[in-house]
Amino acid sequence: MVQIGWAALRCRPGAALALAGLIAIAAAMPLALAICVGQLVNALNREPAGYALLPVAGPLVAALVVVFLFQQIVAPAAQAVAESLGRTLNQVVADRVMSALRQPTEVSRVEGSQTRALLAEINGGLVGATTRDALVGLVNIGMIRCAAGAGALLLFFYHWWLSIPLLAIYIFATSMVSRHYQLALRAGEGMTDRTRRAVYLKDMLSTAVTAKDVRVFDLRDWVRARYQGEAVRALAAGRQARGGALRIGIYSALAVTVAQLPVYLLLARDLEQGAITVGAFVMFAIAAAELLNINVVSPDLVNISAGGHVLAKVTELETWLAEPVTTTRPVTPPTGAIVFENVGFRYPDASSWTLRGLDLTLPIGSSTAIVGVNGAGKTTLVKLMSGLYSPTEGRIVVDGTDLRELDRAEWQRQFATLFQDWIRWGVSVRDNVALGAPHHEFSQSELDDIAVGCGLVEVIDRLPDGWLTVLKREFDGVDLSGGQWQRVGLARALAALAGGASVLMLDEPTAALDVRGEAELYDTLLEAANGRTVVLISHRLSTVRHADRIVVLADGSVREMGGHEELLSADGPYARMFAAQAKYFNHDVEVR
């Protein structure tokens, strides 16, 4: 509770203080109601019926009406303020998560199992609850328990020695009941494995990527049956846990009723003996009844606990992803070479090495093609070179300086990279391309030149709004084919070059193009790079034959290296792979 309240106060202090005031007013209403009713009963007992009663009872009735109206207004007002403040708090939490995720310059920190686990707890919460739900729950529980506290305060004026022990007993019982209630509901409402599997199966029918296969292979009935089975088992587990929470609620209600019984017996005895008036009896009885609410249990308790858990995990995520403060050297475009010295790399939580004993020199200003079978480490190599990962062993040297000593973020801006799984933004074509260099203001003529360099002109000419066409059907735009999207991605990489990057890195960028189109596009790209450093990964060996050097990776290290003709003459792994591919294609396209 303290975590949520403190977070709300830091988020919007004025609104949080106003909310606290509304809770205090709401808590005072039952106390005011008890006092007004007690005074009215005394007045009715003292004064005879008739018009003489009106001057005495009239103001008390008016006060009751005012208290009633306040009760109807204050609680909804507090909930409305809590909703508004909670939405702001949700946004603050989301901003904190995004800020934490943008801190690491190495992808391994973001992809690691600990980060994924923290994000799963933050996004799913313990019960899918948000900090907004927690704040609203805190207000609801706060109004109820503060009102109960006010009832205890009123009982203090009846017998202080009765109210203090009674309040202490209730607080202890409430803490125990609340704890067990939360544990029971967490067990039923948490994102269990069965719940996640049920959601996964439901998405199989509705997600565009999977919906096609489900229908082509007629898997709809199978998926639906599996979904229903998992959903029923998940609901049964939740029902069992809720049943436990219900039993706890019933037992606690019986216990507090037993504890409350002596209060009413004492009030009845004092009334019978004339120690208190009828009005006082009514007033203290209402206060005692209000005290019962301190033991209230509801799902709000779970939401409060879940919200506090989310905030704790956000703080843990921020600490985990915080970049250590180090002194680094400024980065200038490399002029000599990028050298891998006995580099080995193993992905986090992996037992096998992706690269091991890798020695490679990449001269600046030349084009290098990296080829090899799947799993040879080609993509990992370019990720290491661009600073997305650090070597597990060995080092990467840039113009004589260890890459670890350079400012990592500045070094990454030296690369115009197009990975296999690059992002297809649901924005306009212009923005999709310009995001290659977000800090550079592109003129239309610059964008047109980039489009020419990667064959994007024909695609743009066919779009309804040209450069301004949104590339997302869900946003009233259009969807492109795989080949068209690859040209947009290549344009983005060329935009990064135009924005100041010095190394062009392409990882299987033309897999959706035919062989002839791929070969022509690579030639165009090499020309567009205009003497820049180019690193190219491709499975189609015919398309990389114009690179200055071809590096063959196998088992995580360099197997052979040289020009196209040189490697063919060596009759090694490259020559065998080239011959195996060439026989499936037209000789003029593939071998010349």
C-alpha cells in the first residue's frame, strides 16, 4: 500500500493530496452519521411529539440529509480522481520501463532470461492488474478502513479500554486474513502455464500469421478443442483457489462477529442500567458496526498487492538494465581496419559456442561477403562487429583501439544495417526510409536518389499516396509484398549511409527477390555505397561474387577467404557450395 501511495504522490502531488483529503472526508461520514442519528434519537426521546419537536429535530434531520448527500458524492469523486491519477501512474510506469529498455547498448541485456522474466511480471502482473487498478483498490480499501478507524475513535469516548484492544485485535486479524486471501487469489488469477497456453491457442485462430495455416490444414476444430480443454482446466484451478478465498472470508466474518458480541452486550447492559441514553446506544452501536468493516476482504487487496509487485519489478528492471558509468573514447569513422582477434562468442544461457577462435581483418573501404551454412555464425559476426554484443573471449579492434573502449552508442551509429528480422513500421514510406537516420532531415531529392539506388521507385509510383502512403492496412494504408518490403528496408539502410553511417551491413536483405533481381540489386547497392565499407551476408553465392573478398565461415571460425575466382580455383568449401547451387539455376544468371 505504501508503494502505491508514494508512487502516486511522486507522480502528481496535487492530485494525490486531494485524493487523500477525499478519503479522509469519506471516512468521516459514517462517524458524522452515527453522531447525528444518536442526537436525533435523544431529541425524539426528550421532546413530545408535535410542532414543538420541529425546532430541535429539524436541524438534525437537515444534518443527516447533508451527511447522506456527502456520502453519495465523496466516494465516487474519490474513485474518479483515483482513476485519473491511476492512468497517469500507468503511463509513468510504462515510461520507466521504456526508459530502462533503451539504456543498454548491448542486445544481450535486453534479450536475457532475467529481462524477459521481469517484463513478463510487469506486463502480466500477478493477476493482470495495473497500477491504476491498485490505486483504485487502495482508495476503496482506504475509505472503508479509515471509516472503521473513525468508528474505533468514537468507541474510545465510550470505553477507551474497550476500543484500543478491540482495534488491535482487528488489525492483527485483518493482516492475517488479507495475506491468506491474497495468496489464494494469486494462485487462481495468476498467469499460469495453462492460462498462457489457452491464450496462445486462441491467438492461433485470430493472428494473421497463423490464421492461414490453421485454415489451409483445417486445424480449426483441433485448435478450438485444445483451447477449450486448456481454458476449462485453467478456470477449474482458479475456481478452486477462489473457493479457498471465500472460505477464508466466511471464517473471518464469523470470528469478528464473535469478537464484536461483547461490545453489544456491554452497550445493552449500560442502556438497561441507565448508564447511557438511547441515543448514545444507537451512536456507539453504529460505530461498533463500522468497526467490523476493518476486516473487509475483496479483490482490491489483490490488485493493491499486484500493483506494488509491478512497481517493485520495474525498479528491479531499472537496476538490472542500468548501464555502468565508464569512461569511453569518442568515435570517429574508422579509416584502417576492423580486426577480430581470437574472438569467441556464446549466447547467454547457451552451452555451445557460436563463434570460437575467429581471426578476421575487414579493411575499411572494401566490400566483404560472409557466406556459410546455416548456424555458421554469420549474423552473430555482424552483431559483434556493430557492438550489439560483446565477445565472450578475444577482442575486436578498430584502428588499433579495443571496441570495448569506444562509446558503444556512437559506434553503433556508424552502421547502416539491415538484419533478416528488420522492423516493418506501420507508418508512411517516407518515415520508414527516413528512420534509417532519425536525426537527419532528408530533402525529397535525397529520398528520391535513395529510392533509385535500391529499386524502390517503381514500388512508390504504384502506391496511392506515393511517399506518404502508410504501410499498414490496419491504419487505412496498404500492405506490401515481401520483395517490396525488402526494397523499403534497403532504402532505410542507404538512408543511414546518407545520414552519416560509414559501414553498410546487409544480412540476407534480398531473400524475397528472384535470383536475377537479387544479383542486379547487389550490383546497384555496391555502386550506391560509393567506396564505403560493405559487409554482406547471403546464401546465394552467385550474388556476392563481385565483393572484394569472400569469407567462408564454418563451425564458428574462418574456413577460407579470398576473391570469387580465387576461391573457385582453390576447389574448397566455397567452390563446392557454389557448384551445388549453380546446377539449379540458369548458367548465364548464376555462373557468369
